[in-house]
Amino acid sequence: MKWRNGRVNRTFVRTVILLASTVIGITAGTLYPGYAKFNAKPLLKHINLASKLECTVKGDRINIFKGSLDSLPMFFRITDSLGQPVEDVTCTLYVGSRHIPRVTDDFGEVLFWVPPPRPFKKVELIVHSGTPIRIKTDFTSSSEENPKEGFETGQGMLELKDDGIKVLYESSYEEKARELMDALRYERRIIKNTTGMQLEPLKVFVTTNNYRFGIGGWIVSPRGDFDYMKNGTLAHEWVESSLSEYYGVYDDPETRWIGDGLANYIAYGFEKQFCLYSASNSRIDYADSNEVFDLRTWQRGTLRKPWGGKVGYKGYDLAPYFWAKVMDKSGDSLIIAKFLEEFKESDDKSSENAVAILDSLCRLDINDEIVITGKEYIKNIHRYWPLLIPKAEMNYIPGGSFVMGGSTVENCSPVHEARIGPYYLDRYEVTNAEYCKFLNEMGNQKEDGSYWFDESSCPDILKEDGKYIVRKGRDSYPITRVSYFGAAAYARRAGMRLPTEAEWEYAASNGGISQFPWGNDWDIYSCNWKDDGKLDGFERTAPVGSFDRWHNRYLCYDLPGNVSEWVADWYAPYDPADTLNPKGPADGTLKVYRGGSYADGKQWQASRSRRGADPAVASPYIGFRCAMDIPKPEDQ
């Protein structure tokens, strides 16, 4: 277990519990005869543990949330030997001496609500079928779920159906549901044309309560990141789960280059169509030029290595690039379909055999092609997706519509909807070392009557013999004592800019769906805030990225905490009519700064909190990070 400053890293604790309790698909691999008996007690224990996911840490003690729900959902999907749903089959769940009968629906599904498990109580499912069947159960969750919100089963929702696709929705979101159904039909057609693969039934819940566990389906919020989910993420999950279910991908943990690789290859194809200027959240940058990545070592995540070894999260970009390269070099548009057909029929599901199959089909040296250098990727990726490789330490933010502001947060009204395009944002706040280099190149100039940097009061940057140097040991700490003008000048010099207020809030709120970058619940160990070092170990600023597990979904760190950050807008009440890429008023007297600092309490760490300051002020509590536009294809 990870420790920091003698205390338990609470994020690590939460991750362990999440990975230990999240069921992405428990399948009884056995083909049962017509009368099947399935021990369901382990599943009920998993779901019960998931319902208690929330934990607290006090000192070195871990306390798991004890509040159990009155009843828990148990979901099963019954399929035949070919993986097709079996309808109108009687299933009986025995819980102790109690038995509950149900009949499968058109997706072959049954849902039971049962009390939490008690010691030694039998939990058993009996399926009465005239043909051999398989039994599967699953639920979906993410790092943003909240067990206190319960489970989403779709009960009571309206329904749209189309040949293996169900969209269940709340009555007020019928238009969104129909839009999503149209997109999923299109995705299904493209997936089958590209891969020829068998797809498992897909169920999606359109609901504003996206913090629940999804039972038997995926939860999509009609707000915030709806467009992003519609155009890529669901395609990824659909392809990956089908590869696992019908093709035996992941029987060998080293076949992730097939599972996640093909899933992202398909997803990036959709993003290429729907995102005008970029295809993916680029995880490879120029700092990776000399790195060598062997996709055969990219394994499924574990508790010790949640990203899957050395390749890590960069595999999400490298593996689809590999498949695009194979398609291109082989000159065969059906190569993926041919590979999957042969791999499905093979009893050997190892990565080694998969390489051999692909090698024989496309007559390439796959053992060579599957080893990719950062330099190769950066040089060739534009052949497949119009993707700008960002400067080192920048992350792609997809953009979209979201609700900006907050009625209960000071100076954050009126609440209004905004839509922003995709952009790049610094992974970390600008450091002392980076700003010191800028000062030595440009000098400390005056703008609007004040210096960019207050060198007389900053303890981290010194001036010796006319040259700026960083005090020993402070290179990776965030720059402070820099005015708005000094922050904007640095960004211009670097070919970037300061983020707009809307861009900053979109990133900090994960597309408008969370109060903090890590979710909706405040956590005292999540950032460098006003605790005088008692909890986080830092009395003032901390090296950037110190809270390494408390990032947003786009892997940007320290958005709340450490230092507040200058943004581009003048400070004024929001204009609800300024909805498309809002940039705030044309002029003013104060510039906005966002995010709480190490000196601020909890209320200022929320993603919607905002304040204003004289742009000439060089505060010990304010720093900045940069953003960058994504060029249009003709500018690349």
C-alpha cells in the first residue's frame, strides 16, 4: 500500500476497493444443459461490497462506509451456445429458504432485488431451459460513482429498441435518447463493416444521475459530456466487451493490444468524424520520442499496475495506431475481420498465437510492427487521424456543452449553458524552473505600469550577476508572485495562451458533471489546501503533481489546491447569452483567477468557485497554467 508523509494515500485505498469490487462481467464459462444451477453468492458479495465502496481515512486507519442499502440488485443475462439472448426462460433465485421466479426478457435478462448477504445463506440461481445456456452478469461503474446514489437498472424508464440496442431514458430526455439511438445504429454499422465482429446486446441509460452503478448497461448523462460519450466512448466499451465475450480476448492478459487496441481504433474513427480538429486524447508527446513501447507487454490493469505495466495509459493511443498501420501496410481493408474470425475459431487465445495469425494473414513481421517508438508514432500518426501532437506535458480536452456556474456558490451566477471546442491544457501548473528560463530569455519587463514578476518578494527565484536562478530544491514548485500580465506574456512566448474561464471550469468539473476534479465528494487528502500541512504534509506550496491520484479525467493535476490560477477573462457576472466559446467581457478592472490555493479553505476548492484580482497583483497564492488551441486540419 502507498504511503505519503506517514499517512495512507486515500486515493490508493479507494482504487483498491474499486478494483476489488467492480464487476465488469462475471461469466459462467461453462455451457450448462437445459437445467442450470449457478452459485450466485459470490456475485451478491461483490455487489454488496461495491455498495459500501465509500471509505474514509483517519490517520493510518481505513474505515469502509458501513451504510448498506436495504436491497441489492442481481442481474443475469441468459444466452445460448452462440451467445444469443434466450427469451421467455424461467429463472428462479433462491435466497436462503426464499425463492423468487422471473422470466427473461427479449435481451435474455432477469433482475432480482434481494437483501444484503448474511453468513452461510445460500444464494442460487436455477434456470429452466430446453437448450444449453450460458449465464452472465455485469454492472458498470467508474471512479466517479457514489455508492450512496445506489444502482441504475432502468426500471420505470421509457425505452427505445433496435436489433440488440436498448436506450432507456427519463421522459424529459426523449430527444437526447433518439439522438443517441441514431448514433449507436451508425456505430453498429461501422463496427460490423470494419471488423465483421459479433456484437453483444448493448443497453444504455440516459439519466442525470450518472453517479450510480449501472446494472446491465452503461450510464450516459444527457448533460456535460453527452456528445463525447455518444461519439466514441460507448463504441469502445461495446467493442471491447464483445471481444471479451465472444472471441476470448483477455483469456491471456497480454492480449490487451487486441481488446483495447481494436476498441480504440474504432472509437477514434468516430471521433475523427465528430471532432472537427482532433481525433483523440493524445497521450504521446515529444518527450516520448526516444521511448520504445512493446505492445505485447501491455497487460490488463492490476492492483499493483492499474495502467498495465510500462506501456501504461499510452497504450490507448499506441495500440489503435498499430492497427491503423497494419490496415495501411497490408492493403487489406478486411484484415481485422479476417483476423478476428480466425482467432475466434482457434483454441489458443495467447498473444503469441494472435501475433502468428495476424502475421500469416497480412504477410508483415508483426513481432517487429508491434514494437513502436515514440518517434515513429509522432511522425506517422497524421496519416490516420488529424491529430496534433501537443507540447510535452499538455493534455487534450475534448470540449462540449456543460452547465457553467453555480447558484449556491458565491459570485458564480447566473447558471447558464456553455459550449466550448476542444483544446489542450497544461498537465501541471507552470513551475519555478520554467518561469525562470522565460525571465532569462525575456527579462522582467513592465506592462501597464507593473513588472511581470515581483522578484523582490519571491523566495524561490533569485537574481545573481544579472541572471535568474531557482533556489535549490524548488525547481518543480509552482511559480508565484507573477502578475496576470507576466502569466500572459509567458504563454505568448511559449506559443500558447491562458485558458478561458469556461475552459478552466470545464476541465476542473470533468465536462460539468462533478464538483471537484476527482468527483462530487470533498476529501481532506485530495489537494494542497488550508490545513497548515497537518494532513497533506505541505505548509505552503507543493511540487506540481504531488497529489498524483487526484487528477481530473483528462489527467490534469492541481486544478484546485497548491496555487490559484490566472485565466484570460475579465471578472464580471456571467453573460448567459455568451454561450459559444465564451471569453467574458471585453474589458474590466479585475482579472479572474480560479481554483483554491494552499491558503484557501474547502469552499474555494470547488470547480465552480471564482474570484477576481487586479491584473498587476503578484500574489504568493496565484500562479497559472497554459492552454493551446487545436489547429484546424488546413493549419497542420
